[in-house]
Amino acid sequence: MVALRKYQLFLLSIGFGLLMSAAWPERGWSFLSFMAWIPMLWLQDYIFRNPSQFGRNAIVLFAFPGFLIWNVLTTFWIYNSTDIGSIMAFLLNSFFMSLTFGIWHFVRRNVFFKGFGYFALPAVWISFEYLHQDWDLTWSWLNLGNVFASDYQWIQWYEYTGSFGGAVWILAVNILGWHALRKWIYDHNLKASLYRFIPFILLIFIPLIISLVSYTKYQPQGKTAEIVVVQPDIDPYNEEYTIPIPQLLNNMLSLARQKTDSQVDMVLFPESSIAYTMWEADFPLTAVYDSMQHFVHQFQTSIVMGLSTRALFPKDAQLDVAAKPLNSGEGFYANYNTAAFMDASGKWEFYHKAKLVPGVERMPFPRLLKPLENLAIDLGGATGSLGTSSDRAVFQFDNVKLGPIICYESIYGEFVTGYVRNGANLLGIITNDGWWGNTPGHRQHYEYARLRAIETRRDVARSANTGISGFFNQRGDDQQATEYWRPDVCRATVNLNESKTFYVVYGDYIARLSKFLSALLLLMALSFRLRKKRSI
């Protein structure tokens, strides 16, 4: 066996971090993800084979630099909106990833005494990504399956597996690659090593070929509709809260009128188009309501616009961290990041963003941290802990049934399928990406919309304030992408697909199966570990 010094183990970890960062969209080379984990697997295997040389938590210590590099180099742009918050995000997410890798190491050491135990890694890792989607510190930007967002032609089969299928693909390919390489490293048997690379190559190209064939053959489905998206380009730091509401409305509606006529079915404006918080009960009395109503009557169309709203808590409702006492002391209210809908018939509805940004829109672990709520940074309207909608709303006008996805919600695959299961035949993303500046942040967010289009086989209309606006078809192709930091308006004919993909029907079944398998393996590892201690 090749003897490695500790600094060489750190170099393996660093190599992993650099490769994963270089693979990440939107300007990365995603094929690097097929080999990025090999240095980390080598690191783990060396510690596994030489337990007497390392402490109990050595695997977490050595893995941490690689995961930290991956986090920092791909999401450094968070720093533009929050310095302390971004540092905490980098450190915590890297620690969670390192700990997950350490849990797999623990399982392999205690369950698979002589065998490889590598198949447990995808199960453990996917369980982490799945659980990480639904707790107070959720941050799923770096889920492995997202790496193919720019090379979306490679993963058309996400309509069956969702993005977790991409995670299985990446980890399985890396395991086969390491399985071949270790034969040369440990046994110096080049011929056997090359022979073992055959399944490594096949596992890359077979899913790739299947996807490319599917991409070529797939045809958009459903009736058509005319949609307009508006990019008002309001500086969220210097303009959004200083420009008077009438002027904001006039600027946005003037842009929309450039491409709107009576044939347009729906017009999308971005998240927090009007950042001034208004009471929902008084909405019909506001200038915003009047302007929206005049517009939809003029063109006999419908509008979706991002607002900041607040509403009273029902007296019989269970209060949560979002509840704030009224100044009178006689009741509670909550603030919301809201998508408002209005059509030419006079109907109006609200949907409240349900996937909230930790530390910005929702205080994590409220019993412990609620005193710090006022320190939350402002990323678009009402801040602190916001209220949420319990179900995915669908806004309907004529044949259009739109799922209104607000900003951060668009990175959660199974969450987005909830709109489709509720009848959405078109997805609309309204967002405000200007907080991060002209960095990879808003471009990555734009690319991730392709994944949701493929998973659900729905067209996507995207309205961003200062990010990138445009349209995606059901294969993930984009159209009319706007430039950053430029007021613009786009119009496109979209398809309204009514059918449901396998992934829409069954959701993250890969992750749920992984969670069950991981729990079983971890219980076995703990049991064997305790039995071993007792025997000693």
C-alpha cells in the first residue's frame, strides 16, 4: 500500500473541493463531477485501512477543507448580501457535509468489515440532501444533481428520477472510477485497472445517450398561451424602498405595455415588485390594486405581482414564530412574501412563499434565536420570520393554470411538483436576484429553472427584478434571456402541458428509499459497535 502523509490527505480533500467547484454551473465543466469524488474516496479508504494511525473523528477533520472549498468557491456571492451570515453558511454547510461523509465512514467501518460498503455512500449522502431540504437550516443549493443544470441535455431522465437521480449517477460513477484506480494504486496492476474502467465508462455514456435521444425526440405538449415577463431592474439596495409607489408602478406597467395586448393571457412581475408592506384586508383600497385593476381591464388579461403583505392571525389559529403582537396588544399578525394574482373578472388571490430563506425570512430554531430576529438582513420586502402558505396555490385565467414559485422555492424539486399536482400547466418563477450583484449567484439560480422544467415537463416563465428573465420550454431550452441590470420585457408563446411525469406522481422516492436504507445501516453500525465494545 502507498503510504500517505497527513498533508497529502489534506491535498486529496482540497483536490475534491477544487474539482467540484470547477464542475459547478453556470460556467463549470460538469463532467468533472464524474471524477471529483475519487480523491475523497481515496482519502476515506486510506483512513479506513489504517485506523491505528488516526483518531475517531479524523475523517471529518480531513474532509472538511474540501467541502469548505466547494461551498466557498461556488456560493461566495452570498457575502454580497450578508457577511456574517455567509460565513456561518459556509462553515455550517461544510460541517454538515463532512459529518455526513463521516457517517458513511462509520457505517463502512462497522458494518462492512471486509467488503467495500461503497453502495452505502449514495444512500447516506442522498439522505442528507433530502433531510437538508426540510429543516430550519435548509440550504440545498449544492445538491449534487444540480451540477447538470447547464448541461441539461444530459439529464432528460430527471422526469423519472428528479435531481436525486443525478446524485446517484455521480456517486456511482465515482465509486466505479475509484474501484478501478485503487487496483493500480494498491496492486500496481495496470491491466486489471484498465479492465475495471470499462463499467466506469459505460455508466457515464449509457444514461448520457439515453438522455440525448430523449432530448432529440421530445416534443412540447399542450395548448398554447401568450405570456409576458417584466424585468423592471430596480436596485434593491438604493431604489426599491425610496422610489414612491406610484412611480414604481408606472415604471413597471409602462414596460409591460410595450409587449402586452388583448391576446396576452398573463403578465408576470418579479418578487417584491412593491416592497412596501400593506395589509391584505385593505388591498382593494390601495393604489397597487387600482393600478393592477386598470391594467387587466385595459388588456383583458391577468397579472401576477410580488408584494410584501401582512394579515391578522385568525383567533383560533395556532401561533408560530411568524406571529407578531399588534400594538394594541389585542391579537397577532404575520408578514408575508406574497405573490398577488388579479384577472379581468376582478378576482384576486394571494399565495405566500412557503420555502423561506433561513436567517433572512425565517429565524431558525426560534425558541433559541428569536431575540436575534431583528438582526435579519432585508432581501426583498418584509423581513424577520415570515408566515407561509400551507399548500401550493395555482392561479388560473382561461386555459393558463400557473404555479407561482417565489425565488428560493425554485431549487426544491419535489416542492415544485406540488403546484403541478394541484393542476398547474405552467410554472412561473418570480424572483429578486439583485442582492448578490453581477455574480454567479443569479446565473446559477436561472440555470436551476431548467431542472424544474424537465422534472415536470412544464414550460417556465421567469420574471426577475435584476437577475435574468426569460422562458424555458419543457426540454429545458431557454428563450429570450435578458441581460443583467437592464430594464426589459419579453413575450413568448408557451405550451400548457396537462400530463404528469413519473417524478411529479412519485416525487423523491429515491431519497425516501435512501433514508430508510441509511437508517437501517446506521442502526446496524451502532449495534455492531456496541457489541464490539462489550466483547472487549
